[in-house]
Amino acid sequence: MRNFLSIVFFIYVFSLFADDVQHKQATSESVESIENAVAKIDHNDSIPQIVRKEKTIGKEKLQTKAKSIKIIKDKGAISLICYKGGVCHVKDTRTVDTFSGLNEVIIESFYPGVIEESLSFRTPKNGKISVFNYQFSKKDLSREQLLLSAVGDEVFFQSSESNKLEKGRLLNISREKDGSLAIIESDHKCFLVPINQCLAVGEKALNSSDRDSLHLFFESPDSKKIDIEISYLTANIHWKHVFIVDVFEKLDRVDIFSKAFLKNDTDCDLENINITFNSFFPALSSSDCKDGVLKPLKNSSAGKYVRNLSVKRNSSSVCMLRSVKEQKPKLEYLVKISTKILNSDLLKEVPVGNLLIIENVEKLGIDVDFHDSELFVFHRINNEQFFSGKYSLSSFTKDNAFIFEIGTTNDITAQVQQTDFRKLSEKQSEYGVRVNIQNNKSTESNVMIVMDTDLMWAVTKKNFELQKDNKPSWRINLKPNESKELHFRIRMSN
């Protein structure tokens, strides 16, 4: 019997030892998996990779109390890269006093509109940390929600009667048809105050932006002061690019200005911040993702403009990027012939426009992506600027030139006449057309003639060569005081 009890006791002790070994091995594997899953990112001044949260933390790590719990409210060194796609890459560097071992840091004061999946971290200068977990808390920024979370606290409000700042205790929020009201007790009286007249809860103003917070849980090998660079994307800071072309009165000179319209749609002021305007669209597509992580985006060195700017909250600012002055454009004359005037055999005058051509745009040092950019043209008369027109720059990329029309001219005259009309079938008709063009100048002039119609038609029996373009067109050269007559037929589908 004694031998039997000895055997049972030995088996029990052995099972405890085996469980302990298995538990240590599992714990070792868990910690190793955590250390392998520490958030890492390749920062090369491009938009950061999207890092995934690691939620599988070893039990020992969670049960161990962090040696340092810090709350960091003030923004650190900020730099921004604004992309034309409507997204801004924020780099925010915070200085943290760390202790050797586990640290817990709560960081506040982020720009609203943080794209949580884009959060990433690194220590750019000194020190090295291992991030085990983080949690980003977004709070409702509405005044009503902030007041609801402060019921029972001291609030400051503006009195409707005396227009003075009063203090009281917030009892509740009453939702009415005309808007929500705060129920406030002050000097043993009860007040119904519109929530837009509630200015602060305690010492914290209701328009403060310090509401989003980042809870960072990491391990540090040393006790020292380190810089943690927090990167994230926001869509609430964006910019739009425009060209402004100033055309001088004689149409022999243009000045070109490349400008940025920066819009700050946050409730935070941008004060003396280095902003890089990146004129190209970042390529965000499913093909750029691998295993759920976004690859670093290509960030071409071309099209970058760095400026130090201050922009107030919920406002915009205009910033000069580049100016190219005293450019000599080409001048042509444009004759637009619409099929609407081909309805009689009467001779009709056609307005002739000044067609301005600015060639070799890239050689002017303008390297902005034309997509989603606009061009504003101003024409000077007696040295006073007049707005001439707005264009989408995507239509000016052909042959790397800006081409736009500036008013009309009397230097060239054009007359159009329908010579005959034939109905070929129920679906087709044919017109005969004659165009007389006269050069009234004492110098040679180039004229571009365009058949300005969206109807289906074809030019036949012509005495000129057609240009390859979206609409049938051709160019002719006229010597001083020379006139030319063009004949052609157009076949149209009814």
C-alpha cells in the first residue's frame, strides 16, 4: 500500500512539473511572438505604411504595472506633406521621459480627422522602443456630447441678460425643436442656456481640440529622454493648385504664377509649420496592399515645394510656389464655324478670336501635375486686370502647351456662306460651304479654322489639308493684306 501511494505521489509531482514546463514554454513562445510582431515601419519621407494593431499580448506583460504613465498634451515638432489627392501626412514628434521596462503614455492634441489605420511610430534620433499595443480614442467633438459627458461639473456660460460670464453646475441637457438647452444651477436659480453660450467645462474650453488621445504601451531598454515620431494621415488639411496667367495688353507678353490654396478644415491653428506641397497624387489602390499592409508610396522629388506657413483654424491661405515672368507667347487667330449658321445662302460674319499659345511649359520650370489643377487667365487693358476665363489644366497637356482664347480681334475677318444643300437620303444630308478670310494686318498671320459642332459629319471635296484633332480643323498662313477662299462640303447624319 505504501509503495502504491509513493507511485501516485510521484505521478502527481511529475504532472505539476510538466505543466510548469509547458506553461513556461507557452509563455516564452507568446512573448517571442509579441516581440516579432512589434510595429515596425520603413520611414523614407513617404506616406507611412498602415500598421496593424497587435492585440495578442502575453499575460505577464499585461499584469506587470508600467513604471511610467505620462500624459502629453502639447504638440511637438510638426511637419506636413500635403498631397493633391486631398490627404495630408502629419509627422508629430513628442519628447517622452521613459523608464527601463514597460511604459504607458497617453498622447493628446492631434489634428481632427486622423485616419486611425495610418498611425505608426518610430524613434528618429536617440533611443529605441518596442511598441506592444496602442489604442486610439476618438471622442465626439460636438458641443452637446461634450456637455453631456460633463453633467454635474462646473460650467461657464454667457448670460443672455447681462452678457457677462457666469458660473454654475450643469444639471442636464434638454433637447428642444429649436436647439438643445443646458440646464444650469447658479446662485440657487435654474437657467436654461443655449448650448452655444456654454463656453467651458471647468478650466477646459469647449472649443479645445485636445479630445482625441493615443494610448501607447511600449517597452524601453533604458531610462532616458527620447523622441517618438508619430505619423498619421488626415483629410482635413488639403490643398489645391492653380496657375494664374497675366496677359499684357498687346498679347506679346504673359506672366505665369503657380500658387497653392491651402485649406485648414480643422479646429486647430497651424503656426509656423513646415509644409511640403507635393503636386502629385499618391497612388492608393488595392494593388499597393500586401497582407493588409499598405506599401510605402512613391514620393517623387519633382513637384515638391516647401514653405513655412501659419493658417488659422477653419480657414485657407494662398501661397506662391513659383513665378515665371515675361514669357513671349505665340499668337494665332481662331475662326469657329458652327453648323447652326449653315441654314441659308446669305454671307455671314464669323467672330475671330485671339488664340494664345504658351509652349514648352515644363521648360519654364513648372513641374506640377496638371490633374485637378485650374488655370485663371487675366487680360490687362490700360494696365487694369480683367478676368478672361477659367480652364481645367487637364485640357492643356497636349504638346506640353497652354492654349487659350483671349477675346476677339478685328485684325482678321471671316465670312461664311452656304453654297448649296443636298438631301442624300433619309439619314444623310450634304452642304457646300465657302469661307472668305482676310488678313487686315501688315504682317503675316496664322489662322486656325475649326468646325465647331458635335454632330456626326465628314468633310469632302476640300482644297486644304485637315489637321488631326478632336474636331476637324486646319491652319492657313496669310500674308499682309492677303485674303483666301476655302471651299469644302460637309456630309452630316440627320
